[in-house]
Amino acid sequence: MTSIVVGTSDGLRELEKPAGLDGRAVTALAAAGPDPWAIADGNSLLRSVGGGGWDRVADIEGQRGRCLLPLDGVDALVGTSEARLMRLRDGRLEEVESFDQVDGRDGWYTPWGGPPDTRSLARDAAGAMFANVHVGGIVRSDEGEAWRPTAIDVDADVHQVLAHPTKAGMILAATAYGLATSTDGGETWAFDTEGLHASYCRAVAVSGGTILVSASRSHRGDQAAVYRRGQTGAFERCRDGLPEWFDDNIDTHCLAVGDGVAAIGTEDGSVYVSGDEGARWEQKAAGLPPIRCVVIA
């Protein structure tokens, strides 16, 4: 049975039903088989074994946890503030030193002058790992230890990296210049805006032959909308059951697809669900705390 879980600024919700971690800001969720993982309050890595309560796996020390990638039942990567990467080993998070030595790191930045973050993580069907730095492009590792830049330009302003679940080497990225796609594990990239009303993309999701992206006119979320398309062709705007425009960007990790079901989580606490991968939508929840992440398990 498909389950849609959203992480909010005040705990988890399974649509309108509380699902744990009340009073805690859940900034990252990941489904790894039957055992979901989460980051709460930016400082705790948690796991729920067998769908029970949430257990602390490790403390995130010295940085703020931004994103996570479970690697198996006991291992995980955590991306943090200041563009760092940590790996779980024997119940303790350790900094991945090679990530601090990636070529071109001294060119990573943010438009407002603060330090960049490791914003999203992905793993493809062949096991290659990808980390999106904002703003720093996308870097790759085949084993999680040695990291190197992919060919995407740092100034593409990547907001989310995502690997196709079954097609090894097919990597998608939501960028300020549209959807970027690589079919060779990041060696080359193609940008696509065909059908979009604006190129600024913040989130991407993929399932089978369907890709969903969010797009707006700027980081402020001007005229934000969600689009869908197949592996090729132009994007079509998702309209049936959705607002004319969203008030804010549909942000990184707030757009999800799986098993034919799609879900959108919004800053104003609404959840929209589609049973046909984005063709038609229905509002399933409203008035929740601000939503920070969505998973379909």
C-alpha cells in the first residue's frame, strides 16, 4: 500500500495524520526499504525500524544536516551546511575528507555571500553517488570516498540532483536554467525548457517514463507551477486540480513520484496527490505546518 509522508517544521504527517517527531523540524526524509530515515532539527540522524518509533542513529556535530542518502540498512551519507559531507560508520558520522578536496571547491558560493550547502544527494542504479552543492554544481563518486566534479557548470545553480531509479547513468537536475539531463553519469549535460513558462526549477521527480519538475520565474517563487513530460518531448503544465499558480516555489524534495502516485508539498502546508503521475491532482491536506520534504513509500 502506497504511503505518503511529509516532513514539516513541526513533525511528520501521513497526509493529515500525525506520524511522529512532533515538535521537531524534519528537514530531510528518505525511504530505504521498510525503514525510513530522517534528519530532525538539523542535528539528529534518525531511523524508524519496521515502521515503529524513531531511534537516534547519530548526532550531526558541527554542521546542520540538509539532506541524506541511505546506502544500506546501516550506512548513510548526510549532506550538511558549509558544503560538507558525512558518512555513517559504526554509529558515528564522520566527515568525508575527500569531499573537502574536490577540484573547483574554491569556486563554490552563494548569491547572498554566505557559505554554500550540500543540498541534495542521489545514487544511480549502478551505485554511483552524486552530490549537489548550492551553488557548486554536481560532484560524483563511485564508492563514496573519492569525489570529482561532473561537467555541469557551477553557475547552472543546481537545486536538486536525482538519479533515475532503473537507468544507470541517467541523472536529472533541477537548475536555474531548466531541467538538466545526463545519460552518461554526468560527463555531458543537456538543458531543456521546452514547454516551461520560466526556466527557474527547484525540484525534480522521476518514476518510470514520467518526469515532474517545478518551475517559477525566480527564487522568490513568482508564478510557480509543476510540469510533467515523458522521457522526451515538451513539458506540459499540470493544471487539473492544482492552483493557477503556487504562492511559493515547490522546493527541493517537496515533489515526489512513485508507483504511479505523485505528491506535492507546499510552504503553506498543503499536500496535492495524483494517482496518474501528474495528469490529475486532488488536494489531500491543508493547513499543515510548512512542508520541507515528501516521500512516497
